[in-house]
Amino acid sequence: MNIEKVQLDFIAEIKEKIKQAQYDAFKAVNVQLINLYWEIGKSIAEKQSESWGKAVVPTLSKELQTEFPGMGGFSEGNLWLMAQFYSEYQSSENLAPLVREISWSKHVVIFLRFSL
């Protein structure tokens, strides 16, 4: 067996392991972000049901953007999408866990298409 071929195969195997680990990490982060958006949406929906009014969302948005300046996604519009995300799926016991596996951008596209 050619030593050069063995080395190339070894290198290719290591590269593939790195790519798989990167993908797994990306997927894990995505799931955690969707769970965070679910929880934020749930909190907003609960406050809305307690008659807090809509003013809480702009205030929350400003506070989050101030507290986490390098982190995007906390605009008023996004916070309302999080509330919609929770409201749309929370009543379905079978669907609720599954929607957390779909990327956030796909949910946003779905919501924006149906709200036009």
C-alpha cells in the first residue's frame, strides 16, 4: 500500500471529523437559540394574557439591546415573531418539540408569508 495514499486518507478522515463536529456544534447552538426564542415568546404571550399591553415589547427590546449589544435578534419585530412562534405552536403537544428543530429563519419566512 502506498504510504502517501494512507496519509491522504488519514488527513481526509480528520477533516471529515472536524466538519462533522462543526455541524454538530452549529446544530446544538441553533436548538438552544430556538429554545430561547420559544421561552421569550412564551413570556411575552403570558404577559399579554395578563393585560400588560403592547408597550412591554418596545421596552424589552431596548433593554435587551442595551444589555447584549453584540447580540442581534432583539428588535421589536423579532420579539413579536417570538411571541407568534410560541402562540402558533404551543397548543400542539406533538408539534411543539419538533418546531424547535427547524432553523429560526425558516419560521420567520413562514410567519411573514402568512401575515401578508
